[in-house]
Amino acid sequence: MKSAYERVGGLVWIPRMLEKIRLNAQNKLPDDYVPYLGKGFDGRCVRFLGINYDELVEKTLEGGSDDEILQWIFETGRKPNEDETLMWNDFMSKRGWRNSDGGPEEFQEYKAEHGLSHRDDILTFFDFYEVDEGRKP
């Protein structure tokens, strides 16, 4: 699975979201990811970009690189400016940290559910994905 930190067009999350779409179509997406397709971070992303998730799925499965799909996103929805891109990346990469979005309690509960409550180095959801998917010890 691509890292949540990976970028296309300077934007985090999009490469991961597109890979999840592709893996799901091939029945290779882990079962625990499936209920969140188009929701959670995916939902925030498509709302931020002004596109419909089902249309994104259709476009992604037609084929094309992440860069090509990003161009379609910009043409269909909106293209964030430099400041919006910075805010998006900062918001997404810091979710779960301190008092962001629902507070640290929600994130700590999430870590505990996955047996990682002892890991003080996991500060955000992006950090969690890195550990959970084996990119970070």
C-alpha cells in the first residue's frame, strides 16, 4: 500500500486513495480497508477537490497514471492553489495529533483498538499507517 505521505501534484493522500481503488477492483484490498472506501480521509479528499467519489473510481479504473487522474480531478473539480495545498497537507498529515479533529482521545482509542497504545512515537493517523503497514518499525 502506498504511504499516506506520498504525493502527486504536491498533494498527500491521493496516490494512496487511487491505489486503494485499484486494489479493491482486483479484490486485493485488505478487508478492513473496504468499509472506508470513499469515506474518512477519502471522503475529505474528494470533498476538498470538488469531485464525486464514484466518478473518481470509474475514471481510475479506466486506467492512467496518478498524474493523469490528477489532471482529470483538476478539470472535473477544482485545483487547489499553493496555500490550499499547504493547508491540506498539514491538516491531513497531522490528524490525530494533539487536539486536531475530535481530539487526541479518539486517536488514542484507535491506537488501543489496534494494540498500539504503548507506542508514543505514533502521533498521527499517517504515523499509524506507516507502522501498521510495515514501513516503520
